Amino acid sequence: MLVIILGVLSSCKDKPKDKVEEVIAKDIEIKGEEVIYSTDTTQMKGYIVYDKNLKTKRPGIIVVHEWWGHNDYTRERANMLADLGYTAIAIDMYGDGKQADHPGDAGKFSGMVMKNIDMAKARFDAALEVLKNNPSVDSTQIAAVGYCFGGSVVLTMANAGKDLDAVAAFHSGVQLPIMPNKNLKAKVLVANGADDPFVSPESVVNFKKAMDSINADYTYVAYPGAKHAYTSKGADALGKKFELPLEYNAEADAKSWEALQELLNKTFNK
């Protein structure tokens, strides 16, 4: 596997004061690097980001994009995780950084991945290797986060038995190529909108039954009034442009981000 560092982006901000010890805040310096990595057949473009001032190894988190492809929104979420003290990699499941600018293309790209699960596993594994090999990462502590299509990807990879301690899926389908089974080891959070027409009630019932049947450690949340893509501030414009039920919901976005932090804190004892 080839990994090439393409560039560096940095920003600084103050770290919040410790409420217990009231010590002087330490600067956070976020370092973002574009990377190229590959499977045997496909080259992919990713983005890895971490706090360079944090000297200890920390958990690594994969971030999987919506069906639009690896874009600025995916990187924004990776940056937010780096602010929390994790190393995050926004990955590319389509290859060569390919993005869709129309729902028809997005459906084709995402469908191609989800219908070829061996290819999906290989692309996910290649990104996982890059993350684990980063010097800032404790390779024994790995989670994955996904949005829309990306949520289905991380849930599927967890069900396939990938080396993940926790996965979180936001506005994600739960009728998956690989449904929950005894290979699932990760703690799971699914945070969906209660008014998301892309997630059928029947699929939720079936997902919960499958999770309960294996005594999985999971939480399923449905936020009242939230529709598809509720975490993305660009959802309203896209919904209007393509006449789709996409809508940003600030309250659900904030609550789901809190739920993710709780999952990660519980998983990694932070």
C-alpha cells in the first residue's frame, strides 16, 4: 500500500480550561495532511488530522463520507474530532477522491460500493492501515463514524468483524449488506431523524431485532422532527435544488454530537 503526504493545513486555538484543576489551557495545534493510499486496484485520496501538540498516542477514528463523496463536510467532522483529542482520517470509498454533484451519480457510486462488499472491505482496510500506522495513533483503540452512506458503511464493516471498538452512524440506513451477527464486537450508536423517509420503520425494527438477538451493545436514537442529512448545514440547499427531503436540524445535530462524544468517552475511558 502506498501512502503519500501531499500537504499540511494548520490552525491554533485555546484548549478549554480544566474545570477541576483550573490549570492554564494548553494550545491545540491542528495538523491536517492529505494522503494518497491504495488497494491493489484503486488509488484513494484521504485526509488525516490530529493535534500535533498532544504528545501521547491517542485513539484513531475513521470518518466515512455521505453519498456525495469525500468532501469538505467530511473533513470538517474529522477536524472536530481532532479538536477533541483524537486522530481522525476522512476516507475515500469511491476512489481517486471522486465526488457526485447529482443524486443520480451519488446513487450509482454508493450502490457500486455497497453491492461489492469485498471491494468495500478492501478500501476500508486500506484506510484503516493508514490510520493505525500514523505515529500519533494507539492502534489498539479504533472507532469509525459515518454519515448517510458512510453510516451504512461503518455499520457493515463492524458487522463484518473489523477491528473497531465503536462505530457511530448518522442519518444512516440500517438495512445492510451484512446484518448484525456474532462477528460484531464494536459498541454501536445509530443516530437518525425520526422523520427521515429514507429509513423505513420496518428496517429499524429488523435492525433492532438483529442487534438484540446477539446482545449487542448499542443505542438507537430517532430525533423528533429531524429529516435526512440533519447534521449537514448544506442539506437545505441540496434538498431544495434536487427536491429531496434533506434538512439541517441544529438541535438534532448538537444532541447527536454529544451522543457521539459519550460513546467515545465510554469506549476509550476518557
